[in-house]
Amino acid sequence: MAVVYTWVFQRTGGSALLAILLHAGTNLTTLSASVAGATVRVTVLVLLATWLLAAVVIGAWQRKRTPRRAASARDLA
């Protein structure tokens, strides 16, 4: 898991906040499902949903941080 958190940290331009939130979210959802008496299958599904949400957030974050190229005269014609 440390490799994933490191990858998130590096891919978000050094944002420790997103890496920390991913780590905390993973721990919270896995623990919540386990404490609620969920089966292993449900716990895995909850964990996968967490990872999917994290991927969406990281994608949105990257999209926001990626500079757009300036429109050229050819693009405007």
C-alpha cells in the first residue's frame, strides 16, 4: 500500500493532503465495514469503491492542475 500512497503523492505534484486523505479513507472504510460485521466480500467491495472514488478525485485534481495549451490562430479558424 505504501507504493500506492507514494505514487499518489508524486502524481499530484507533492500533495500530502491527497495521500493522507486516501490513507485515512481506506482505513476508515475498511474498519467500518469490518466493525459492522460485513462479510469479507462486502469489505472488499467497499474497499474497491474507495479506490474508485480516489481515482476519480485524483483524475479531477490532475485535470485542474494541468495547464491548457494556448489556442493558436489555426485552432480558432
